Amino acid sequence: MQRALDEARQALKEGEIPIGAVVVCQDRIIARAHNLTETLRDVTAHAEMQALTAAADQLGGKYLQDCTLYVTVEPCAMCAGALGWAQVSRVVYGAADPKRGYQLYAPRALHPKASVTPGVLEQECRELMQEFFSSLRK
């Protein structure tokens, strides 16, 4: 999760919403990414989507069955759907997203065999988001 936080901090430096994601397979980071929605002018360029694409490219296939995604904020419904289609076996996230998180809109979007671990480094992940949004309100 610390590497995902590093990606989120990079997103913050670039003026993006500070969400970072890392895909781990066989105890090795195979992809890392952060939000690029502003940079790419693409509403689908979430950290998770970027990480999934990079991981699939690294592995040479679209299924990530033995992989874990670490992400600083609970995935949205779109990302959870993509994680489900990619058959990611484990999702670990930091801060919950009570307004846009997948658990509110699409609680069954992940693959049925996927496990979820919420709340890892939750305070650090939440504080990064709060810092970003409070700077917008100034």
C-alpha cells in the first residue's frame, strides 16, 4: 500500500485527484499507476484502470487471477467492474468512498472469488484526499 500512496502523491503533484494503485503478482509489483483523468482528459483514466492495463500488458493477457490490486481509495463501480472482468483475486484499499465507492452502487461487481481487505493505511489515504479537496476550496 505504501507504493500505492507514492503513486497518489505523484498524482497530487500533477494536479490529479490523489489516488494511486499497484498490482502485485507473485510478490512482485508488475504495475503502478495513478489518476490521469485531467492529464488525458479522460473520465475513465482512473488509477485502477491504468494499473489494470499496465498489468495485463506486463503479463501478456487480460486475466489477472493471481494478482492483488492495492489502491488508496475504494474503487468506484466502473473500476470494480473492470477488476471483476480481469478476475483480480484480491483487492486491498485504504480509505472508503461512501459517496462513489463500488460497495454503494455495485457491491457484487468484483469477481465472486475475489477477497477484499479494506482500511489498510486508511488514515494516510484519507488525509491525502482531504488535503487535495480542501486546497480546491480555498
